[in-house]
Amino acid sequence: MSAFASLRARRPAAFFTLGTVLALLAGLAWPHAAARAADGLAGRWEGGLQGPGVNLALSAEFTAKDGGLAGTLDIPAQGATGLVLVDIVSGADGKVSFSVQTGGAPGAFVGAFSGDSLSGDYTQGPFKGTFSLHRAAAKPVVPAEPVPYREEEVSFANGEVKLAGTLTVPPGKGPFPAVILVTGSGPQNRDEEIFSFKPFRLIADHLSRHGVAVLRYDDRGIAKSTGDFAASTTADFAGDAHAAVEYLRSPDFHRAHPEVNAKRVGICGHSEGGLIGPMVANRNPGVAFVVLMAGPGVTGEKILLEQGQEISRAGRATPEELAQQAALQRRIFKAVRGVIPWDTVRASMMEMGRRQIAALPEAQRQAVGDPEKYLAGVVDQQLQGSKSPWMRYFLDHDPAPELQKLRVPVLALFGEKDLQVPTAQNRPAVEGALRKGGNKAFRAHVFPKANHLFLTSETGSPAEYPSMKKEFVPGFLDTLSAWISRTPPRKK
């Protein structure tokens, strides 16, 4: 994958298989769109792409624009959302074509739609595959009727970085507790949107209907927030969350929002946000409670190794493939730390790719074309992501010391089928660190059949994201609101 599934499937992959190599075909799009077509294609389509060694979930969304169509593509296994589609053509006879521009050759979709089905052929350079999509039912993320709470566009600053977000405040005089929602890894908007699912918008809606004020904001460098996302680490994002706490506790905010209780401000962090919550609570005495949604309890290295194995098992990888993957991951980690040169890792990845391509049936080998040229492109693209500042920080960051220092109530929520921050690995570590630190005000809960997004899942694999029902598992929202409502003010 060009963006690994860790935490929220948003970061560069640290493992490599033929399936993930070929998944890179969809790549990253450049912002350009030309639309010519009819309204019949408008809407959201979900399904997958198949080809030699590839079974890749994806979804596309088309909207009417300037007499034609504009479109975007989402690829969950790569953590890629909003890839811009170009040259969209939809004829009256149902024939359809569109392309996604990548760092190399563009990928071309050519097919037809009839009723609620859209399918055809996909080509990119020598690669040939097929795609099949089905129209997704349009459904509002939150109820369409006027909401009973107040919504405001707000902004606050962390040094030169300006964060933009939405504040929702329940009706009445309060005083209401307040919670700051902190996103998972990768570039996230304030709704933490992925595949038409907006978990933070749903959480904010539920909590503000149940007496809790909520602040959610765009990550730095994303949407309406300023800053450089690509150059940032978890520590930088923690600084942004700290600034959010200071904003809600400031005299200016209190004068404008006297119904919000400045002594009951908490943090709810999802995935990487679960690393950030304890960091901020230990630094800022204004944090009254912490909620960890699929929060890590071990180092990034351990999570990535376990995650790679679990997701590959779900994809029916053989024991030999699992062993090769883990060995390559460890070599990548050594390169991240400067122990071995990146050229050594690149050579290993190229050799693995050669063996996997050589093992393909003749027809599939022909579809790959020039294997050296093809492999060089995808390997270099993958390694570029592994060299990021974020990866260097995340790999060795251990959440245990911060968890041990926590002296505020903690709610730790996990999904039984989470393969991205695996529950069997991380729940015991989180609980153990809290107990070791003497925190007696914590509760942990595992939701049956829930994946990393707390959606009902069969396997827990991110490949299920496009076709899943976009509703939290039963009891998730009620557990969250009931617990927050009971939290007391922080004692300094």
C-alpha cells in the first residue's frame, strides 16, 4: 500500500506484498478535472478493482458541475480519499470513461453503467484489470431536520498554525462538559471522513443532543486549517490539541459561552488521537478526562508488525508470505533509524517483487509488462512515505509512560475485530499501564464485531470500508455520552 492501514489507514505502509505493490496503481491524483456528461452517473458508487494479484476496494463519487461531471476516487487500503478524476465522459448509451492521474501513467476506467451497476476495464501502463461498482444509497450523515443544538465555525491558534473547526453547544444554560475530538493518523478533516462515513460528525451530533459541547477541527494543513501536515509528527498534533484545550478554557471563550464548563473539558482521541490525549492531559491541568477510541498501548513498531500480519491474514496470505513481510518491515524500520542504508531496503523490495511476479501465471506476468520498470516505480513511491518525520517519531514512541502518568478518568474503547490497532495486543497494554500508574478511575470496554472505525465488521479488514453500513455498532454512542456525563471536574 502507498498509505498503510495503521491507526486510520492513513500512513505509508511499512510492509510489502505483490498485492500492495499492484494496489499502488491507483496512486495519488493531481488536482484537475474536466467533465462532460449526463446526470445519470451522479452519486456515489462503491465496489472494487480486480487484476493480477489485486483485489482492491474503492469508491467513486460523481457530482454535476458546469453542465458536466466532476468526480473523486477513494481507496481505503491506501488511505487515499478525494483523488480527483479527470476526463469524465458519460454517454446517453450508458458508456462511461474516466481517469485518475498518478505519479506515473494515468489509470483509465472504461465501461458502462446500467441502473445501479457500473463496471468495465481498468488499464494503467501494462497493467490490465476490471472494476465493478454499485450505486450506494444516499443517506444523510446526521438527521436532516434542524438540530436542537447550536453550531458555530470557530478558529484558534497554535503559534503560527491556525486551526479551523466546528463547535456544537447543547441548548440551555448548562453548565455542560466539553470534549475535543482528536483525529487518527493521516490528513483528516474535522469530521474524520472516510468513504462517506463521518465518525466525528456523528459523535458530535449525538453528544450535543445529550448535553455535551463538542469541538472538532481540521488537521493542520487540511481543509481550512493552515500549517504543513507532511512535515509534522504526533508531537506537533499534540501541540494543536493542547491549543484546543486552552481555547475552550480561555476567558474570551467563557465570556462568549458561559454555558460551557471550563473545569470539565476533556479529550476524545481516535487511534493516533489516543496517543495524543494522554500527552495533552499530562501537560495541561485543564484536561478533566480522556477517552481513547482504539488507542495504542505499545510502540508504533509493534503495532505496525502486528497490523501487517493481521491484515495480511485476513487477505489469506501464506505463512511464507507473512514471514517475508515481517522481515522486510524490520529492515525498513532499521533504515528509518539509520542503522542500514535505504538502498539495502530498496534492493530487498525489488527482489521480493521479482520473485512474486515470477510466480504469477504467464497471462498475469504479461499484464505487468516490464517488471523492472514497474517495480522501480512502485517501490520508490512506497519508500518515500516511509522516510517521513511522522514515521520516525511514531516508530519508537511508547504510550505507556504517558498512560502511567494519567490522573484523570479514562474511558478506553476497543473493537473486537480491529486489525489496525489490534485489540488483543493493545487493550492489555493500555489497562496495564493505567493500573501500574495507580489510576483507579478508568474503564475499558470491547465492542463485539467492531472494527477500527467501530462499525460492524466481518473480518476487520479496511477492504470492507466502502461497502459497510455507516452506523456505529450498537451501544457505542450511548456508552460514550453516558460516561462523559458522569465525569467530575478535574481537581488540580
